[in-house]
Amino acid sequence: MALFQRKQFEELAEVKAEYCISIYVPTQRVGENKESKLTLKNQASKIEKELTGFGLKKAEVNEYLEPIKKILDDSSFWRLLSDTLIIFRNKDQFVYKNLPLTTPEFSIISDTFYLAPLLDIFNQDNSYFIFLLSLKKNKLYEATQHEIAEIETNGVFPDNFHDSAGYDVVQKSLEFRSRMPGKEFTPFHGKGEGKDYMDTEMLKYLRDIDNGFKEVLEGYQIPVVVASVEDIFSHLKGSASFKFLYPKCVTGNFDNEDILFVHQKANELLQPYFNKVKNDKKERYLEAPDEMILSKPDDVIRAVYMGQVDTLFVEKGSHLWGEFNEETGEVTFHDEREPLGNCLVDFAARQAYLKNGQVFIEDKENMPESHSPLNAVLRFQV
């Protein structure tokens, strides 16, 4: 499952048309989102006034707003949201997404869509794997903070304990489990006939899992987060030789595969891993010679357009209004946004990303140089 993909971003970034509407509304994952619904209603009213002010007739304005009003009227829509509702609308397109990113409430009408906050989804090398492990089934997933997809392993891993241990052992396991109602069976405790044999077969099962990691994930140097009951995971961790097994697991019985819950919990476990990439880039900025960094906005904008920027730090929620002349490289700033005017922070962020730079959206206090909304590390000296 991909929540938002680079291709979708690129398609939106290519759009240049009259009256491109962009709306960002913070939402809650639980509850009826009454406050968020009111926020969208107010944003829709603001958009309506702006469109009317541009000289559009009432019927034309209603055409732009109709799909937004349908969202407002759909009570079921507001019960299952993520962290931000994002809407893009022009005469020919209507795109809306619920995305797990945090951004301020905002709306704008321009000749392009406002996309900078979306780059928080793509701004890190944050790939990892999730492995659902139980006695009944095993599945491997590739994930980032915002995407997850199942990987076909073609029988490299045992499908379940039965697949590795054999029928006779499973029968004995089931008899042992029947004396422990209401729990995921883990044959490492207690005494009874066949226990030693079951322990041996369980260790074989976990060795098969370990060998599967080494075969399927050869060459990858990123974490594998296991989702499992604690007892099985502790024995896997104790016996595995695979180097990239994350030391903590998502604890629980996931035979019913609540993979979105597992994904959320895995992201929480891996925050130190995710933050390392960003912190390494900041350190590189702070240690770089002066000729390899830029913080003056007009210099950053020109360098981004020329493809010179390797890493761009963008102050969250910041705006610089004006124009960039692509032919002359001239940057003009305005004190206030003009009707249908563009944000040059958004321009810089999307250009950096589309030209294969990394873009980090940061609060002002976390910027390498907080006096500027744009801090850049260059690929080569200007």
C-alpha cells in the first residue's frame, strides 16, 4: 500500500493552469473531526470569495467547490482520517489525500499547486522491513515512514511452524496449547511429554527464518522490525545471526494482520533511525566550508533551479512571495502575496526534490541557520 508516491507528486508538480486551489487541513486519527470539518468549511468560504473576486460567475465558482462540499457533507469520511487532509482542485482535476504528516492549516489559489509540505513524506532515506512472525503465518513487508508493501518471498521462509517442524510436532504442540487457553502458543515454558523435541523444532523454525533473512535481504543494510509475541521474538533475537534485526519488536499476535497498526508502531520504534539521516545532513551543513552552503534565499533559489543543491532545509510553514525569471535568473520578492501569486519557498522545495535533492521540512528552531527559511548544501561549488 502506497499512501503517496513520487509519481503522483511529479504529476501534480507539472500542472500549470488557471485557479489551482490547494488546501491543507490538520485532522485527528480518532473522533468525528468536527473542528477539522469546520476548518475546511471556512477554507472553502475563503476560496469562494477569492474566486468571486477574480471575476468568476457563481456557476463557475460552484463548479470548483462542488467536490469539496461533497466531502463536507460525507459524515463517514471524517471518522477515518490521518494527520492532514490535503485537497488539490482546478477546472480539470480534483485530488484529495489523508496523509500522515503535520503541517499548518493553509490554502492558496495560484497557477500551480502548493506542494512543499508533501516533501516531508519523501525527505529521508527511511526504508526498512517489517516481518510478521507467528506459528501460523509469516509475511515480509518493505516500508518507509509513509509507505508499505508486501514482498513475495517465493517459499524462502517457512510459511508457518508446521511447514518447518512437521505434522507430528504440531499435533503435540496443539495438545500442549490446549492446556494454555487464550494465549499465543510458545513452546518454551512448562514441562510435559515432547517438550524437548518441540523446543528443538522451534529453534529449527527460527533458524529457517534467520536463514531466510540472509537470503532474501542479502545486500540490504537497513533494519528489520519483527512483529510477534514477545516470547517468540526473544528466542529469535537470541539465536539469529542476521545483523540487521532491530533489537525491539512490535509486540502482539498479528495473525489477523492489522498491518496498518503494525506499520504505525514500527515507525514509532524506529524514530532514532529516521532522525539519524536528518541529523547527519545537518551536521554536514554546519561543518561544510562557506563556499558549499547557501542561506540567502535568492542565491538558494537560483542554485536549486540550476540543479546545484544536494540537500535543502525548508522552514515549515514559511513563505516568500515573488517571482523567479527562469531566463535571467532574477528573483523578485514582494512584501505581501499578490493575487494568484506564487510562494518561492514552495518553488525552491519542489525544484530541489525534482532534481534529486533531499528536502527536509523543519521547524524554525531546528533549521541549521534559523535566520533564513532556506538552507542549502551544494553538490558542487557555485
